[in-house]
Amino acid sequence: MERTNHTAAFPEHRRLRCDHSLLLRHTIVAFSWLVFAVSSALGQQKPTDFQVKAAYLYNFGRFVEWPTKVTAAQGEPFTVCVLGQDPFGPTLDATLAGERIGGRSVVARRISSPQESEHCQILFLSPTEGSHVSKIIEVVDKKAVLTVSDMPQFAERGGMIQFVLDGNRVRFEVNLTATQHAGLTLSSELLKVATTVRRDPLPGD
Amino acid sequence: MLNIKNYSISKKLTWMNMLVSGVALLLACAAFFAYDLYTFRIGIAHNLSTEAQIIGSNTVSAIVFNDSHAAENTLSALKASPNILYAAIYTPDGDTFSAYWRDNGGKALPLPAIPTGQTQAHWLVDGQMALVQSIVFQGKLTGFVYLRSDLRAIDGRLKSYAVIAATVLLISLVVALLISRISQRVISEPVVQLAQTVRIVSHEKNYSIRAVPTGHRDEVSTLIESVNEMLEQIQQRDSALQQAHDELEHRVQERTAQLAVANRELDLRNREVERATQMKSKFLASMSHELRTPLNAIVGFSDLLAEQTAGQLNDKQKRFVNHIKQGSAHLLQLINDILDLSKIEAGQLELRCEAFQVSDALPEVLSTIRPLAMAKHIAVQHKLGTDLPVYADRVRFKQILYNLLSNAVKFTPKDGRIDIDCYQTRDAVCISVADTGIGIRAEDQKLVFEEFRQVEGSNANAHQGTGLGLAITKRLVEQQGGSISLESEIGKGSRFTVTLPSGREASSASPPPAVAAPLAPAVAISRIKPLVLIVDDEFSARELLASYLDPDYRIATAESGVEALEKAKQLHPDVITLDVLMAKGSGFETLVGLRKDPETAKLPIIILSIVDQKEVGFALGATDYLVKPIRKPALLETIQKYVPTQVDDDSAILLVDDDPKTLELLQEALRSAGYETQSVQSGARALEVLSSKLVGAVLLDLLMPGMDGFQVIRHIRQEESLRELPIFVMTAKNLTSEEMDLLSRETQGFFQKHAPWQKQLLAEIARVTHGGRRAKGAGQG
């Protein structure tokens, strides 16, 4: 008799549990659909200039060869530093998350002084630092740090890559003299897509 | 091509060479072509892939930094490759980044999917080769290159290939043809020559021709050698055959010459033999007449003497007459047998086969045999079916039966028994005669059928026979398409079985009238024959009495007194003969019984007994009393006394014969039977008598000087008033079948002097003359 009761009771439990899981699944499906719809709506939106610039920062890392002493520091992440007031916000971190360059993971760091650029491979100079660009460049000179900025005349002033707007499109200029001086080798591919490649003599030389 | 089987060997070889080389070349070309096509296509794909990779690596930065212009520049460099129809760069998402058309045409194509896990895929579409190459930069999928190339290169290659293949094929075939033309001579020419040689040999039959050897050492030369060897052998055999043939022909000629001589000799001998046969026939004919006529007189007169019609004889005389009778009868039998045998051997025996019942022929033979059997107290019994037709010559059939039965009687001791058994097999009739005689030893069983053979050691009776009976019997049976067999055990008896064709098959053939059979009388006789009831317990005794009475009386029989009383009441016989010593009661009781019954009280009853108790018999009411053994004439005479016979006409019988002794014999026989007779010695005289006097019948001899019997018959039948006059012919002549036919047609019966004729003659005459027999005191012959 008892056995019969047990077996009779068992499907009751199961049905209850099934109902729970079904409900849960429905909820998840509905939620995911919502998330997907939102994100796809966001994705379809034209990327902002800073999103593009963040992606370019990462891609520069792929087309530039750093001297071997820098790249030999294995185990350390490839670091993209932002000096000054950060114009990217979370966009940069989102862009770099999960990417790898030369087998190393890529991270973003915010620094407040050029002296902190010791472990940086790429240094983005916020437009807020425009007043003392030359000083910063002097600090990072010969440290094999690729300097990038979107402030005007950055390349003329000794910066390596300067974002420029060509209509709606974000493009960049390259100061080949500066990069060669810092011991960095830029891929011809990168040069091919640059708007301008400067080969100016170094200021102060 | 369809009739390639009938081509000559050289053509076949050429064809074969061409076919083989052609097929081989075609196959080779096809294989090369297929392989080249395959590798070429792979090459194209490889080239395309290389190109795609170059494009990919050249456009990585353009994609990465979204510089479609740079990509376009890169793609436009493809103008240098005329085969590339279309090229395009796609972002990793599959969006077209940059596109290039060789002919400046159209929109960008959508990116085809490539299988996951592969960086490249190529396929054929619309006669073009399509290739998708993923662009990977630093381990990261950066975009896709899509190329489409036309296959004009392949088409061109195909065309040039076809031209080359055709040229190679053509040249190879021509070369193969030339080579086969030259090489086949080595093989086919000797074969062709051999074939020609063989044809000539078989056509001209000239086996001296030889095939020419090739001088090589191959199968063909072996074949030629073998053929030559064969021809050699054939030639040898041919000449041997020819020699044998010539020899044979020579021998045949020799033999033919010998044969011709032998033939001439044979012809001469044949003629001699023919002459001798003719002489023998003549001799036989004259023998039959010349020997039988005087012998007939001896037999007849000794019979008459013995029956004491010419006066009483004393015992000695009786004995002497009996010796004469027996001796002459034996001599007559011997002469008849020898004549029969001679006729059979000379092939002159004429058989007149017909279908008739055995039961028609048997009683007559039995009536002759029974007296002989009775004398030795031998019981003769027969089992005879009613319907047992046999196809045979009636006279000869009786002779066969008579021979077998007399043989059986001869070799069966006193108180023995003879059984006759007749039965039908599928298509034959078997008649067996079994006796309880001395038997025949196994080694002698074949000899008994040979002429003049008698089994040695047999008793004195054996010598009574001529030794010809069984030999004649065997030949007669065989000549009628039958067979005879013998089973015998010494001391127990013998059984002769004759098998003759059944008359059932032959019954459709209308049987011609028999020789000595009673013929239908021309004058109808309405008189009913008197009925005699024979009462005797012994079968053979009844049979004997019946045979005595046969033609003149109707017979009824009874085995016992009781049966006799019944039948007497039932049938009202004219006379009853009664035995006394019977197994079931005495005949005297039966006599008393018959006399008591008013219906039978007045019947004449004649007692026939072995015991002589006449006083008792007469006292009990017997009409007459005879003591056994009873002689036939005595019985007939006695019965005659009590049977009322009608006597109408007393017409005389005219006897015609040139032999006075025969005339006297006939006269005596007929007169003693109660007939008036008149004798004349020539045919002419007979016709004179007939023209002036009315006679009851004519008894006519055939062989007479002057007018013979046939002429007399013709004259009588021409006379209107004499057309129905009964004529009987009595002759010693051997009748031919035509003569028999004539006699059957024109006369009422004919008798041959060598056969027992008296009784039958009297019976026949009695039938046609309204019973002219009169009871007389004198004995009857």
C-alpha cells in the first residue's frame, strides 16, 4: 500500500518542478530576446568616434613592432594608457576586453603623469594635456611608447599618430620620424591607410 | 565489321591490331586527359587561392582601418589577371567591403558561406571557378576574399589536347596498320598457303602435293609439318586401298566367273530336279490310284466276308478273314501315310483352311476310335466347350485327331484311360490327348515325331503302326500354322498337345464346304429321326452307343435308372437301351419302373448287358436282350426292328464304275442295306440308263476310260429333269481344289476310296432317298 502511495505521489512532485523550470525558461527566453533587441539596436547604431578611436588604438598595436626588449617582457599585458582626462569612458575597456596582441592580453590604464608611462605600449594623450605635449613626448621619448592623440597638430609637434576627421570618417596621420626615433617599426600596411605620413626632422634635433 | 568472322586471317589480324592499338591509345589519351584536367583544375584553384591570400594580406589594414578606397586600389590591380571575373572583400560580418568586376558590371555578390573550420573553399559554378578565402590577421578573422575565375584556360587546354590526341591516334593507327601489314605476313601467309594446299589436295584428290614449310619454328610450321605427315599417310593408305580395291575387283571377277559356271551347273541340276519332281508327282498320282483301287477291293470284300453277308463262315475262316482285314487295313493306312508324307515333302499338300467348331469334327473321329478303345477296355473321355472354333483344314484336322487318338489307344494298356481336352487360349485353340500309357523317355521324345521311328522297347502293339502317324501329324499341324508338343513320363503316360490358330479371327472368311463333310441334301427331307434313349452309367459306353446310332437317330442319354424314368416320361423316346449293372441300382429295377408307368409301359426297351440273363429280362418285360460287347450292325438291326420306319419309294441306285470289282463291292454293300442297285461300267452307258429309267441316286466314279465322271456330271446337270438328281462321287483320285469346288457345287457328296467311306455313304444315301433302308433278315454292311 505504502509503495503504491509513494509512486502515486512522485509524479506530483515532478509536475510541480517541471512547471517551475518551464516558467524559468520562459522568463530567460523573454529576457534574452529583450537584451538582444536592445543590443542589436545599439549595434546597428553608427559607432561613435570614440568607439572607432578605441578600436584604432587596439589595431595600431597589431601593425606596430616594438623593439624586442619590450616585447620580451612576457607575462605582462599589452597596456594601452590614457593620460589626462579619459574621453573614452568604459568604451575603451569594452573594446580591449578579450583581445590579444602578440599573445598578450590587452588592458587599459589611466595615468595622470607621463612618468607613469613606464609599462605603456600605447599612450593616448587626452586633449586636456595639449598644453604640455612637448614635455610629455620628451618624457616618453626613447621608451618605445607609441604616442597617439586627437589633438590638432599633434603629429607636427612630435606626436606619432594623430587622429583626424575626414568627413565623417576617423582617419590618422603618421609621424614616421618620431616612430623611427622611438625604435618602433610601422607596418607598410598601416602607412598605406594613413592620410599623411610625415618624415619631419625631430624638433630639437 | 559484322562479318568479321568470315574475313580472311590476314584481314582479321589487321583488324585485331588496329582495334587493339586504337583502343589502347584511346584509353591512354582519355586517362591522360582526365588526369590533366584534374591537376589543371587543382592548379587553377591553387593559383586562385594564392591570389586570394595576397589580396587578403594586402587589404587587412584597409579593412581594419575601414579604408575601402585602399581596398579598391588593391583589387583594381587584378586587371592584370584577365581570368578573374570578379573579386570582392567582405568584413567578418559578411558585409561587402569592396568589390571588383572585370567587365565593370553589376552589384557585389553576397558572400557564400564556407564550411566552418575551413579557411578556404572552392567550387565550380556556371562554368566558372569560385573561391572564398578568409582573411586572418594575427590569428584573428579579419574578413573574406571572394574570387571568381573563368575556365577559358581549361577550354583552350581541352581543345589543344583533343587536337594532339587525334593526331597521335591517327599517326599511331597508320603506323600500326603498316606494322601489322608487314608482321601478319609472317603468320597469315603460311596459313593461307596451307589452306590453299589443303583445298587443292581435297579438290583434286591428289595426295602427292605437299605444303611448303616456312622455315620458322612456330606452331604454324608444326601444323604444316603435321599436315604433310598426314598427307604422306593418306597417300600411303590411298595407294594401299587402291591396291586392295584392285585385288578385290580381280577376285570378284574371278568369283563371278566361277559363279557363272556354278550357276550354269545349278541350272542344269535344277532342271533335272524339276523333272524328277514332276516324275515323282506323276508317280504319286498313279500310285494313289493304282495301289488303292485293288486294296480297296481287298478291304471291302474282307469286310463283307467278315460280316458273313455271303454266307456263314466257320471259326477258322473267320480268323483268316480277320487277318486279311487287319493286314489290308494296315497296308491301306501305310500307303495313305506314305502318300501323305510324300505330298507334304513335295509341297503338294493342298490345305483348305476354314473356321469350324471342334465339336463338329470330334464326334466323327471318336466314332472311329471308340470301337478300338472298347476292345481294350479303354475309357475315352473328353471335355469340350460348345464354342471352340478352329481355323484349319477340316479333313486334315480329323486326321490329326485320329492319329493322336489311335496312337494313344495303341500305347495304352488294357483298362486305361484317354482324356481329350480342348480349350481356347488368346488366339489359338489347344487340343490335348492324354493317355495312361507306357510313356516315352525324355531322350526319345523328339524322335517320336521323326519318320519311321518307333520308340524302342515298346510292346508288341507298337509294331502295329506304320511309324508315320506322328510325323505326319506334326507336319500337318505345322503346315496349318500350329504346333505340337509332348509331355511324358515313363510308365505314367503321355500328353500330346496340338495348338492351332483360333477360328475366331478367321471366321469372317466364308468357309468353303468340306471334302468329306455331309453336304446339304438337294432334296429336302422332312422326316424326323427316331429318338433313342441310352441308359448306361459309363460315359464311354454311352458315347460308343451314341456313335453307333449317330447319323440315323437322335440320341438322349441317362446315367442312372432314376434319370432314365424321368427322361422317358419327358421325351417319349422311340426306343430305350438299358444297361443292367449300373452303379446306382440295377437296370432290371428301372425296367420294372418303366413298365409300371402307363406313359412308358408300351415303349420298346432293349437290354444291353454284359451279363446274360435273358430269361429274367424278358420276364420283367424287356423287348429285346443283347449281350455286350455289342457290334454295331447287331445293335442297328435290333433297333431297326422296333422303330417304325417309313418306306416310300424304292428307287434304285445307279452305280457307275469301270472297275467290276468296285461295282460288285458297292452293289453288295448297298443291297445289304436294303437298296436296289443297277451297275454300269461307263459314263455313256450311265447316261443311257438315266434317259430311260428313273433312279433314286447316282454313285459315280471319276476316272473312267472314255467319258469320265466330270463329263457325266455335266451331262446330268444339263438335263432339266435330272437337275435335282442326287449324285455321289466315289474316287481314288487325288482331287485338286478346283475339282473339289466343282464337286461341292454339283454333287451331294464325294468320298475318297482310301478313307473309311462305307458308313457315311450309306447315311448320305439314306438321307436323300427318303430312308430307302428296309429291315431285312440279312446283316447289313
